[in-house]
Amino acid sequence: MKQITVINILDYNPNKLGGTEEYTIRLSQRLKEKGWKSILVYSEMPPENLYRLFEESGAELVVLNRQRLGNLRYHWELFKLIRKDRPDIVHTIHFPFYNLIPLIIRLAGSKNIFISEWTTESLKRQALIKKCLNILRNRLYNILIARVIAISRCVLKNRIAYSVGIDSKKMVLIYGSINLERFLPKRDPSLKKELNIPEENYVITAISHLVEIKGMDYLLYATPEILMAIPNVTFLIVGYGKEKERLMRLTEELNIKDRVIFTGTRSDTERILNITDIFVMPSICEEAFGFVGVEAMACGVPVVASCIGGIPEVVENETTGILVPPRDAPAITQACIKLLKDQNLREKMGEAGRKRAEELFDLNQMVNKIIDLYERSLECYKGE
């Protein structure tokens, strides 16, 4: 009997143990338990410690870098890989929704194609001829693909609305999820000493790629008023991006430089969250989901977040945190002050957040649901 082979293709550079890496590792472990073969196609070779985790999971790694190879050679190398391994299932992640890869996979001889959709898409008015061309494109895609997996209802709704011509029955919701064994409510004050944060200080944290659409300005604009109401607060901005230098200058202009710590990128976000009293997600873009919000909730931390995109599916307003309008620094100020002044409320929301994460956003559940989809799809193709 032929061993079932699953290839996951990721347009992604695995440089640390993040959510995507944990997902592919856990998926490969489960496929190995089933006696299936897992092949992961990444854009870069991971660092040695991460490579060992992939290896231990039973995954075979292949590196195909689109930027270095160029699209033509990348598609040729991918075509050869599919022809060689003859996978039963091919699953693409982190690619733009419309690309040539499903067609390449079909031409190479595999027809069971899954697409994970992790982004939202803005609907715009279109001329009739363009709308008709899009419908034709979608009908072609409908022939090529077996399933589109959306990580939130927001993504699912947008994809169905945008993709007239693709069978909506092929689109399924499986919430993005995290490793709940890693993100636990486990207070550890030792990190405060490492970061030179006074023991008695509250900590308000934001973890994000520092780009304009993440709205970090609005957290910084809220900071002076928060400090006026409650002086013993330290703010942590975790992450890196092109906005970092500008944000650092903004702390000087607002005279809060000594109260805001820019940590840069860190691989120990679970430790950061376990010295955090309030987590803030001030996004101004239509977030597809909000993984860091789930991580904060899993660690028992209440979340103040913009009510936009898929975030309200993560943060339950007034239960696991407080939702605020985007671009509204005063609302962030009020929400943070309310939480800092009420320890019982923080603890209640933290407990509710952990419970919600366990019910909806458990990585094991996500992997099991995806494997179940794989199995059902294979059953559909048995008779062909």
C-alpha cells in the first residue's frame, strides 16, 4: 500500500519558533503517527535548533527560495518536486491567494490542493468587464483547488464575497491556534530584573511587527495620560520593523522615553507575557486574526484591542478584554486605566481569556481538524 504523502509549501522564512513553525511541527508529528509522510517546503533553511525540531517531528525539509530563484525557476523546481514525490495532498500557506502554484501542482500531477488563507482582502468597486474576468479566474481556481481554509470568520466572509465563481462549500473555517502548552499563566518576575523594570511597576505590553498599520502610535499617544493616572507603569514594545526609529523619536517628543522599553525581536514572548498586566493590540488595519492576542489570553492577560477585522473573534469584549475603536488613543487610555485600577477585573478577564483559548484556539484541535479535512478529501478522490 502506497504511503500517503503531504507537502506543505510555505512562502516563509523559519528563523524562530513561532506560530507557523509550531503548527508545521505539530502537523508533521501527527502525520508521522498516522504513518504518513510530511514534506515541508520553506524559503530558507531554519537555524540548527529549529532544524532539529523539524527533523524530530518526522518532517523532510526542502528549501526553495522564490526571491533567489526567480519565479520561473521556482515554479520549475516545484514542478520537479511534485513530479518526484507524487504527493496525495499539497497545501500552500502564506502565499497571495491568486498565484500560479495551484496550476503548477496540477500540471505536475497532483490534484488535491489546499490553500490556507491568512489575510483579509478589501472589496472595491470594479468595472463590469473586470468583474467578469475575475469570475472567470475564480472558476478556473474552483477547478484547481480542493479546499480553502480561512483562519477567521472575517477572512472567510471576505473570501466568499471576493471570490464569486469559487464554490463556497470548498471554503472552511478553522481558527488560527497556538501551542497552549507553551503559553501558560505562569507569573515569572525574574524577567523584570533582566529588563530593569521596578518590581512594583505594572507592565503594559504590545508585541508586533513595527509597521504603520499596527497602530503603535496610538498606544504611545495614550501613555502620558495613563502615567498621569497611575505613575508606576512600564511599557514594553516588542518587535522590530521600519517604524521603530520613528516610534522611538515619538517617545522623546511625548517625554515618555524613560517609561517605554523597545526590546526588539524576542523568541521568549511567553516570558514577556508572564510579566504583563495588560496586553494592547492597537491595530488600524483589518487584521485577519490576532495570534498575539490569543497568546496573551492563554497566559491569563486581559487584552485591550482595536475592534477591527478578525480581532473581535479573538477578544470577547468586557469578558476577556476591552475592544476600542481603531485610531482612538483616549479609548486605549480609558481601558488601560480601568484595568490597572481593578485587580479583580484583570484576574477575571485573564481567567476567561485562558478558558476561551482552550475552547477555541488550541493547536492540537486545529491540527486534528486539518487532518480530518485531508482524510475526507482523500476519500472523495478514491473513486477517481
